[in-house]
Amino acid sequence: DDDEEDDDVSMEIPDDRPTFVASIDPGRRNIIYCIITDTDGKFLKRVVLTRAGYYDTAKINAVRDRINERNKKEELKKMYTAFSDNHFLTSDDLLQVQAFKTYVSYHTTLWTEKTRKWWYRQRFHVFQNKDRVIDNLLNDIGADVTVDGVTYVLGEVRYEDGNFPSGRRTEQYVP
């Protein structure tokens, strides 16, 4: 029995490393704004994910550009022009019938194009890239921080409402 008690005690290694606090505020222009401080409130680092950074890192803008380039093909351009000329957003019954006929006439072209593997791959790559960006951000927030030779480990994560003033009159805090 004495050996079992010794094993239990040896498994509990106290972690006396200093900890840090990650205060996360869903910002106005930023998706995530995180300030990392030690337990006394000393600033250690800042982690920010802006909308622009998210779109660039996840390559959403690049995919959007490739899609726009693909939609410039002559048959697709003709179809989209017909859709914009004859849309369903009208109260006139004759125009709604005309819009429906336009949609029916291009239905095969639309779904033949949109069900190609190219479109599926574009959507899947965007999904993977978005997932990777969020994973990297969370890993950056949870990673150990070394400042002045002292290594801090994550001790607490706080989700706070915006406690700093808005920059413009039209800006609001995320609820």
C-alpha cells in the first residue's frame, strides 16, 4: 500500500510557473481582439484578427477573384445579364412571369456549371482555410508567452464586453 501512495504523490507535480490572462473582446472592426496580461495586469502581448486579415489569410478574396474570373465566360455572362435584366423583385405579374421564363431557359446552363468539381473544390478550400485561420489564432492565444526571460502559461480566458470607448459615433459593441 505504501508504494501506491508514493505513486499518487509523484504524479501530482505542482506547476509554479507564472500564468497569464487572455481577455478577449469581440471588437467592432476586429473579429477577435485579445489582450494578454499577467495576473497583476502587466501587458504581455496582443493578438488581433481583423476582418481584412481573416479574408486575406483564409484566401477568401483570392477565391472570390477566381470565381469572378470564371463567371466572365461568355455563356455565363449572358446568363447573369439576363438574370439581372429580368429579376423576381417586382410587383408586376407580367415581369415576374418573364423572370421565371428567363430562369427556366437558363436552368440547365446554370446547374451544369455550378455542379462541376471546380466549384466544389473552391468552396471546400475556403472552408479548410477558414478553419486553419481560427486554429492558428487560438493556438497563438494559448501559446506560452516569454517576456524578459519569464515564461508565462495560460491561466485564464475572459470574454469581456468592450470596455474601451468607440472610435466613431456609428460604432457599437458586439453584444
